[in-house]
Amino acid sequence: MKVTTESGAVYEFTKDGTRFRRLKNKLPIDPGAEVPRNDLRQDGKWLKLFTPAEPVVGFRMNLAVEPLDPPQFEGATVTMRSTSVVVGIEE
């Protein structure tokens, strides 16, 4: 599954929903959009999800992810990522 957000970021999920990656290329959904798309550490790398994502068009996704490497905070056991609003879902 691929999910596109308002910022133009694309998230790709494995079929079993246990891993995802944010693709590095931004889609030109709306060149005039005011939504920023910041580079994130580990863009393009497959990351483990603690709970499967359930994207819904019109809402943000909140992703509970394995800690970043290296973790932002010592002893971190999870990293939370929140996306901009989902605008498209491709199965």
C-alpha cells in the first residue's frame, strides 16, 4: 500500500503492515501548498511499526515506530511520527 499526504510525502507499507518507509521523492500534488515537507532521518529506510497503520483520507497518520538509530533520546523504546493529512491511498 502507498499513502500520499498533503505535503506530497509518500509512505509505502509492506503487505502485512509491519514495516514502512517514507519515500525520498516528493510528489507534486499541489505546488502551491503551504504544507512544509521536512527531510526526516532515515527517509527511504524500511522501519518496523509497533501497530499496523490504518490510514484514512482526510486525517493524519500517527505511526509508532522502532527507535531511530541512533535514538534521539537515550533509552527511547519507540519513536512517534505524525504525518500531514492523508490525501490518497493506493492498494
